[in-house]
Amino acid sequence: MALLGKAYPFNLRKASLFSKANLFSKANLFNKANLFSKANLFNKANLFSKALLLSKAILLSKAILLSKAILFSKAILFSKAILFSPNRVLQFSVEHLKTQRRSME
């Protein structure tokens, strides 16, 4: 019995150390899992923000291209309107008549 009494505190100490080590490893695994999930969420948020920025950039470039296309088509229409405006046609007709009259003389 005396031998058992001496061994008992040692076994208790071993069990205590083992449970502390077990708790520490569980806490360590939990911290690692927590950090991993935080990193995962951060990566997802980062990818999402990059996707948002990319989609905003794409939309902006499409809007710029569309506005350039609209401005270009308006410029073409405006230049056609100037070329075929009644004043321009009238001026061309008057000059044409003057040259015809000169050629007749």
C-alpha cells in the first residue's frame, strides 16, 4: 500500500500534465482553425472586392466606350448635317449657277 501511495501522486501529476497538454493541443488546433477560417473569410472578401472593382472597371469602360461611340455617331451626324444642310446646298446651287452662267458667256 505504501508503494501505491507513492505512485499515486506521480500518476496524478502525469494525468494532470497529459490533460493540460491535451487541452493545449485542442486550444492550438482551435486557434489554427480559427485563424484559417479568418484567413479564408479574408481571402473571400478580398476576392469579392477585387471582383467588384473589376466589374466596376468593366462597367466604367463600357460606359466610356458607349459615350465615345455616341459622341462619334453624333459627330458623324453633325458633319453630315453640315454637309447636307439647306444653306450648304443653296450655296452650292448658287455657285453652280454662277459657273454655268460664266461658261455660257
